[in-house]
Amino acid sequence: MRSIQIQKISITDLETDVVVNAANEGLWAGGGVCGAIFRAAGHWQLQDACDRIGHCDTGAAVITPGFQLKAKYIIHAVGPVWRDGKHNEPELLYGAYRKSLELAAENGCSSIGFPLISAGIFGYPAEQAWQTAIQACRDFLNKGNEIDIVFAVLDDAMLRKGQRILENTGR
């Protein structure tokens, strides 16, 4: 088993084998985390790679090269848009994390950097997003998988909320 950490850092500055993009189903460049990753990786190269894949269902993930990022790969995970929590949002979000971790392992990665998927413009409540994210990561590690997991956040409130949930759910 390895560790789960939360750091106040841009996801594009992480020195992990792979970073996860909070993607949309069309795999188009967006705002927030997605826009930052596209800019840092090289917008046109990354968009071309995503266009060749074409689509990714909500709750799933796909992988591309990292291009100009420090990370070797980018995993594009599509989390759900929050409606009311009664439209499979927790299961879909959990699936996006699980599939991302599986892709990282399948591609020989020993470290992965995540944003808090769906908690930005997709409107997922941060507290619930953290709980699902940490549970999915713990479940993956508890199955004997060896990977270092880092969550990258940009503000102190989100950092504190994530650290509190991480500590209260045990290591």
C-alpha cells in the first residue's frame, strides 16, 4: 500500500507519473483544471489526441500522453454534473476515480495526481466529493495496489476540508 496526500499546488506542477484531468464527455478543452492542463500540456497536441479518442462516458476515463507536462500521461476522467445526489452521482464519481486508478496501474504508473473531480463547475458539493474520492482511493489501495496518490488543490479551505476527511476516515 502507498499513501494518499493532499497538497496546495497546481495539478500542472505535480511531479507524478500521471495527472488526472477533470474532463467532459466530449474531451474538449474547458475551464478550470481542464483548461490549465490543456494550456500546460500544449493545447493543440492534447486536443488532437482527445479528438482521436472522441468521447468518454461519465464515470469512465481515458488516457493520453502528457505532452509538455512533467507527467508522462494525462488521464481524462469524466465525473458527473451534480443534480441532487439521486441520479447515480456518487457511483459515477466513484467510477471515474476507480477507472483512473486502474488506467494508471495498467500503464505502469507509481504515482497519480488528482483534482477534486466534479467539485468545480460541475457543482458537486465539496464535502461529498472528498468523501467519494478518498473512499475510491482507499478501496483501490486496500486491494494491494501500490501507487502514491496526490490530490492537488488551490485554496486553503478545500485543503483543510480534504485533510479533515482524510484524517477522519483513517489512513
